[in-house]
Amino acid sequence: VQLVESGGGLVQAGGSLRLSCLIAGFDLRDHSIGWYRQAPAKKREGVTWLAINDGSTYYAYAVRGRFIISADNAKNTVYLQMNNLKPVDTAIYYCASDHSDQIPSVDVGLEDLDFWGDGTQVTVSS
């Protein structure tokens, strides 16, 4: 199983990026996929989740109205569209999977998730 993130980079404040998480080794159905981020010297935090089967989503308060999570089941890929980026969004972004058709609880332990990607760096300049 592999989760491979891509699409990170350097962008000015107010700009946009689209991250991709390509999943290899299992079908997206019956899974939930999430995006996390970790800024320097900070804990990894959940950003958004998508339950593939019913399309339900969760967004952290800090990104609501700016980020959109979506999936292309045919490509086994989950996307994170990030708009109106701010310097505080600077972090390494990771995708993670959970073998459940429901979004995990907000306090799910990172160690309880099934698989993780290696991350992609997003840097937002002011």
C-alpha cells in the first residue's frame, strides 16, 4: 500500500494550490481519506476528511470556506484544493487513510489511522 502526495510548492498569500494523494494497493471504496498538516515545531493536525462512499466531509475551522476535498474514484486519487492561502497554512501536508465508511472522530489518534503518505511541502509567502 502506498499513499503518494504531490502538488505542493511555494505560493504567495492569496494564491491557490491543488494537492493530490494517489492511493495504490486498495480501492477507495469503503475508506475515508484525510489530509493532515504539520508546521515546524507544531503537532500534526487534521485539516479535512472525506468519506468516499457517501461523500460526507469534515473541515477544520481554520480552512472552512477555503479548502475543498474531493476524490476521483477512477484514478484512486483524492485532491485537496486550497484557495486563498495564508502564511499560517505553511506546513507539510500528509494524506492518511482509514478503512471505514465513516469519517473518524476529530480526536482520532494518528497511530489509529491505517496508512500515511510521506507528505508534500506547502509554503505560503506573505
